[in-house]
Amino acid sequence: MNILEWLKVLLLGIVEGLTEWLPISSTGHMILVDEFIHLNVSDEFKEMFLVVIQLGAILAVVVLYFWKLWPFTTPSKGLFKKDTWSLWFKVIVAALPAAVIGLPFDDQIDALFYNYQTVAATLILYGILFIVIENRNRNRRPVINSFEQLSYPTALLIGAFQVLSLIPGTSRSGATILGAMLIGASRYIAAEFSFFLAIPVMFGASLLKLVKFGFNFTGTELAVLLVGMATAFLVSVLAIKFLMSYIKKNDFKAFGWYRIVLGILVIAYFLIAG
């Protein structure tokens, strides 16, 4: 591979790291970026790469929130951190809907919805929803301000919202955050829970793609995957820190407007190009 191809890999890693955690749809952006740069690999590898690169993004959450997610402590303190175990059980419960629907219907969903029309429509629709829900919540106080206040039924309901993100362009974090805010979670809890929920969901999706691909990598393919994942990891660390700082003083409406504008541009581009 020449230098230009490696720059394309770096660009895809940057896009993944930025858009995975911001509620603007990583899959939608990856589809659009690939439309312009055309990474010179096989179609089978590209399909796998665009999903498995998310493992680098997952690692950023694990590193940044390690002590919040690590469920063990010293024997003198009881060995197990009960609140952390409870959080993990809630994450697992919330991951069930996506696993039940996403695993058996992955190929059918890709065949039906992996196109620019769907991406544009969902970008615009959920952009509008972010603006509407933020306006609705303007004079309301959140009722869920900690993970202790997040019940198991509520976690399952948030997981049901995440199922919507199986459609490209929706945004996994966007659907989860919207759902959590709609049922009374604060922006901070909604965002953090979407991060934690990404760990089993994205790991499962990546593992599924790896199994389908067959683990038969050439040396170049393995290098491409590792560089993409490393780039996604580094950019994800910055994106997560930015988002959590941003929402302390701001709402999500800016992301809503961004989605609407991008969706309109997608439609315009493909209509003109087609």
C-alpha cells in the first residue's frame, strides 16, 4: 500500500473516533467518507474493517473509565464493588434487545438499509428529535441523576431505544442518549450509560464481523486494521473528554442541527452525482 492509502486508513480512524461517541452516527459518516476516498481493499475486508475498527473506540472507554468499571477492590474493602457490579448488570440487561434483534438479522438489516437514502433520512429525523426533546426538557428537572437511580426496567427500556441504531445513520450513542433523556435521565448519565453500553454491543458486533470474515488476514490487512483501531482509540479519548465537558454547560441541539444539515447535503450530493 502506498502513502495515500495509509492516509485513507488514518482518516477513517479519525472519523470513527470522532463520530462513535458524538450523537451524529459513526456508521453514516463512515459510509459517506468511504464514498469519497475508496479504500483500496477487498469488499469483504472493507465491510469487516468499518465495523471492527470500533474496537479501538471501545478501548478508549475502558481506559478512561477503568476505575469506574473495574468491579473489584481490595479484600479489606470486601473484594467486590457492589455498585459497579450493579452497573454492569444494568448494562448487560440494556444490551439484550440489540443482541436479540441484531445478531439474527444483521445481514437482512444491512441489505435493506445500508444505503445513502436511509442514512440521510435517519440523520435528519434524529436531528429533529434532539431539538424537540431538548426543547421539551428545557424546564424539566431530570429524575435520574446517578446510576443508583437507574432501575433495571429503565435500563432495559434504554436498551430498546438502542435497537433503533441498527438502522444506519441513526447513531448508537444518539438513540441511547435520546431514549435515556426521554425517560428522565440527565444528559451526563445518558451519555455515560451510552458509553458503557457500547462495550458489550460493539464488541459483539465486531466479533460477529470477524467470525464472518474468517480471521484470514494478509499482513497488510492486519496492519490496516491495527492502524485504524489505534487511530480510533486516540481520537475517541479526545472526543469523549470533549463531549462530557461540553454537556456540562450545553445541550444537544447543536448536534441536532448538524445532523439535519448533513442529511440534506447527503441527499443533494447523491442526487447530483447520480
